[in-house]
Amino acid sequence: MYKWNAMKSNILFLKPYLSKKVWGGHNLTDYGISSKENLGEAWIISGIEGKSSVVINEEYNKTTLFEFYQDHRAFFDNHESKQYPLLVKLLDCQDDLSVQVHPTIDYVSNDSSVLPKTEAWYILKAQPNAQIVYGHKARTKNELIDFINDKRWNELLNFVTVRQNQLFYVPSGTLHALKKGLVILEIQQSSDTTFRLYDYNRDQSNRPLNIQESIDNIKVPFVLPELTHKSGELLTSPFFSIKKIRNKDTHTYDLSYARWLQCVVIEGNGTIEECLIKKGTAFIIGNNDLKFKLSGELTLIVSYIRR
């Protein structure tokens, strides 16, 4: 149970929305999240209607983040988006995920029913020789179509071996896939739209492929995304920024250049302003006070939109 300090009511603690997946497992128990069935995703900071995380502070009586965002816009610096603009997930990849692409801004401009999605992956755990799909080898759109029509997946896809604590930036239009043996923290734009290109010949009755939509959105040729960052950040992008905080003892942090903060404890335990936090705790700090005090030995991944 969290020790709630009414004097710091700008901190929201969250309970995740859970999503079963055919490729999931039980490794999220390490982050305080358990399920009897294979759990693929825990949407730990989500404001998507119907798939929202829940505010567990007693004073808000289990309000969803979707509802809280609609009713307390000043908490989020009066952000202009009609829906909460970011989404943070934990993923347990015990089998290969589908090869997919997310909608680009150009595609969205012609189809208002979908939203663009750029994301980033922070690798929490990786089995030896674990891989991701990150881009492709086609030089032209016609060559891409030939690879797809001929099902020459191993010739088309870029396979990259990864390790713990790496960060990968995945702009919209990037062909990508997480593969087995990974636990991932994913930060992304708040969109639930994915176009699946290839799913290893698994049953498509509940997971249809989107071949033409994928072709329309895959950027050709693939250009390795540049991992740009300002001082002290892992990533600085037009959509969100990511910072890693390793805390020992007691320190005060000032991130007043952000509009608000999304925080996930990935290691250790301690307190934030006298509230107990531990591995797996997810919380949001509102824009009215972005100075906060951490105590204990713990590591946080903090994501935010810059002012």
C-alpha cells in the first residue's frame, strides 16, 4: 500500500491495464504485475479510453487516467491533445511478435480514423543472442513489394542482436518487431493502431494482416534513426523525451523543462516525497511542481514532453 502524502497531491500513482497476448508469459511478476494467463502487455501509463490505467490515490476513487486527463487539463500543462498523448507499456516477449509498421503522419492526413505512432524501446532484460527486427533492406518501393510477394522475409528484414539497457528509437514508418527473450519498457505516442505485415504463419482469425496498409506506410529506403539527445537525456524527439535517473541516498531533482513527468521504477525501491515506491511502480508528476525528492537506491525511466 502506498503511503499517500496529501501535501504532494500532484503525484498520481497508477494501476495498469493488462493485455493477454499469444506471445506473452509471466516475467512481469518481477515488476509486481501477475496474471494466471500469458500476459503480453501491461499498459502502465495509458489514457486510451477502454484501455486506461487507473489512478489509485484514495482521493480520486479509482478514476481512470482517461477521465482524469479530461477533467484536470491544467495538471498536464493544458496540453492541446484531446486525448492523453503518451502511452507507456511493459512487454514480456516470450515468442516473436508480428513484423509491423505504425502509421506515418502523411498516411494519417489522408485517413482521420488512425493516429500516427512513434515509439522507443528500453530493453529491461534480454536473453543471450535475443534480437529485434529493425528496418529492412529494400532499396525501392517496388523491391519492397517483390520481397513481400515472394515471402523472402529473411532477405528483407534487418535482424539486430540486442542487450540489456539499450534504447531503440522507432519512428512511425519503421518496419519493426520485438522477438522472443525480451522484456521491454515501451514509450510511445498514444495510438493503438498497428499494421501487421508478417506474423510467422500464425492463425490470422483474430490477428489479421494488413499488407497494403503496411506497404503504404513503410519508409523506403530504411534510414537508421538518429538517437539525438540533449544533455542528461537518453532521447530527445519531437514527440517525447526520455531520461534515466539512478538515485542513491537522498537527492532533489528539478525537471521544470518538462510539461509533466511519467515515471517508472525499473530497479530498487525507496520513496518519492515520503511515498513508498518500488520496482514496477508507475506514477505521473503534474506540471505545478516538477521538483521532487527521491530517497533510496533505485533507477527510474522518466518520459515527458518538453515545454
